[in-house]
Amino acid sequence: MMTTQQNTLVTRTGADTPAGKMMRMYWQPAALAEELADRPIKGLRLLGQDLVLFRDAAGKLALLDRHCRHRGADLAFGRLEDGGLRCLFHGWLFDGEGRCLERPAEPPGDRLCGKAIQKSYPVIELGGIIFAYLGEGEPPAFPAFDCFIAPDSHTFAFKGLFECNWLQALEVGIDPAHASYLHRFFQDEDPTLSYGRQFRGTSAGTNIPMTKILREFERPTIEVEATDYGLRIAALREIDDRRSHVRVTNLVFPQAFVIPMSAEMTITQWHVPVDDHSCYWYAIFTSFGEAVDREAMRRQRLELYTLPDYRSRRGKSNDYGYDADEQRDQTYTGMGFDINVHDQWAVESQGVIQDRTRELLGRSDKAIVAYRRLLLAEIQRAAEGQRPLMALSPEASLEMRGPATVDGIGETLHWRDYWQSVDRERRAQAAWGGSVHAR
């Protein structure tokens, strides 16, 4: 259980808050690259700040404060002209660094134009996501994680909106116990039809559907290990007196997790505050096997999410699609077969900002407790002027590999050896990742 003060500390992310200052020491997902496809200008809100993202005529990305330095008009409606972004109100022109190039309504020889600076922020595109750095000084280096070093052909990026605080949205992804209930299906589908869908295929090296394992083995033993990137989380479900189902996932500090989607694919997912009352999840799906069928995966996700805001078609306004007959006969929730809806209901139903002072935690919440302790400690480190975990130097970033994920069945007594061997074999067979060793 957390105190009111602690809950406030970890959930508020404005620029003047301790958690907000720490989060601004990291690159944050700001948009999908595809969002600039039709019109290369996009207004967005990130960590409570209003910003405008654009790609100039030369193809260079830029991110500025959204409201014009002149009189506050919205630059998201601006025009890409003359090497920059021009405000519709009076024609002021800013380049990607925020420098004012023209103030056309002013007299000839205007000497104040160079002082009219629109604040700008570093941006970079990786894995189909545009990342932004809102902090001071030099941004940290990116780790050599699978999602960043895999070729474009083997990755796919998407996002979705949750109408709640970022922390409860993240915590569902590092909670191994909930899957046996929240994502329980009463029938097992044909695993050959499971492409692009989590928990619908078979565990690695077996023909046992994951839905069957979650349904029949509902009491996992959870192990949590501190790592140089955050936490490694193992959920062990005892199949018989010799074998266990082993699922290895990871918390990457400060707000991402890396989990298995299938025997060949992993999900690296961030939960990013729009503000303290809503957040986007951003995910990069990375394949160690065949190239990703991007069109199929995008089509699957657009069955649930609407553009341009990537908002779920199921939510509070329609009871998340709840159907009592389905809940009796088909799914545990009665909310359909897309687990994103299940997670959305779970985190939004806790309230816009969850009150953690009222919780009664158990042993199955081991990873949640470990992460909260880590989060509080790193917020304090950042407040004291120290470099928090995963704010990496260029040298440290090169050593940061993986991290490994596994979903399979191995010998209970040697489960650590098992998951490491599965990861090594998968990497050895991947054309792009054979020389990379996860941690």
C-alpha cells in the first residue's frame, strides 16, 4: 500500500513535478511515423505539454511548442512554406530549430525576428515511432535493444489511447497473474489463425494453446530479479511434477516492458502520459522469424482503434462491448476477444488516477511492488541531480542488449537454463540478430 504523498509523486508528470522532471530525462514516444503520412504536421500533447510535430520539405523532423511565440495561435494548423512552418495568423515563419525566419507584417529590416525563438525539442525516428526529448542537456543514448536494431521489414509499430493515468496502464503489463482471469477464453482456437494476436498461439516448442495453459494453470509462481535495465519477471505455471510453463517478461525503466507475443515475435511497449488523466501505449512488434506482415497487423488493430486519435471503439460509453451471454459461454470478461479491451477496462475502471492507498496487495503483486520501489528511488535520484537508471551514456548503450523474452515449457528445476537456451536458439536462427546476445 502506498501513502497519498507517494501516489501523488509517482502519478503526476507535469514539468514542475519530480516524476515529470525524471521522465524528461528520457526519450519519449511522441507519435507514430505513419501519422505524418497524409499531412506532415501534427499537433500533440505529451507529458502535459502542447507541441507541434512536422516534417519539413527536406524530410527533416522537428518539434516545437504548439502555440506561436507571437500571440499564441495554434501552429498545428500552420503551412509548410519557405523552409519552415508558417503561422496562419500573421505569417511568422519558424524553422525546425525554432528560429524565426520571417515576420512579414513588420517593417523592412526587422531586427527583432532573430530574438523571436519558438522553443524546439530533439526528435528521432526509430522502429516506426517518433521519439522526443523534452528535457535539458544532451539526450541519453538508445539501448541496442532488438526493437531498435531489427530491420524495418521485421518490425511494426502501433499505439492506442487509455483514458487513465500512465502508471496503472503500465502496471497491467508487468502483472503476470491477471492473464489467467482477465484474458481467459473458454474454448481454444486453431493456433494457425493466431498471427498478430497475443495469447492465441501455442507455447514455444509445444502444441499446447496458450489459452489452455492460462485457463487450467491459474496460480503462477512469480520470480522478480533486478537487472541493469529494470526488472526481469518470470511466471512459472507447474504443468506436472517435472515440467513448468515458463514466461519471461521485462520491465524496462522507466515506463516500458518487453514481453513475448509468440515463439517468433516480441512486443516492446511504452506507456506515455498525454497528461495525468490519459496516456498512449506505443508498441513495436519485433519478429525473429519471417518479415512482419504489416498490413495484416495494422488491419487487425484498426478493427478496434479509430483514426486519427487511435481511440478504442469499445470503452466506458458502451460498457466495453460487454455481453452477458458471451461472459457465460465464451470469455471471462464478456468483452470480446481482443485482450487490449480487457486491459483497457481493467485500468480505466480503477479511476482516472488510481488511489493506491486503498489496495490490499498479495504475493502475486511481487513485480508491482518491486517496480514501485524502483520508481520512487529513481525519482529521488533524479531530484538529487544524479543520473537515473537507463538514462544511458553512448558507451553504456552499446552494452544494453535484448532483453530476452520466452513463453514455453521446460524442466521446472532448470527453468533458468531453459529460457536462456530458447532465447539463444531463436537468436541464432534470426538472420538479423544471430550475433546479439540478450541479457
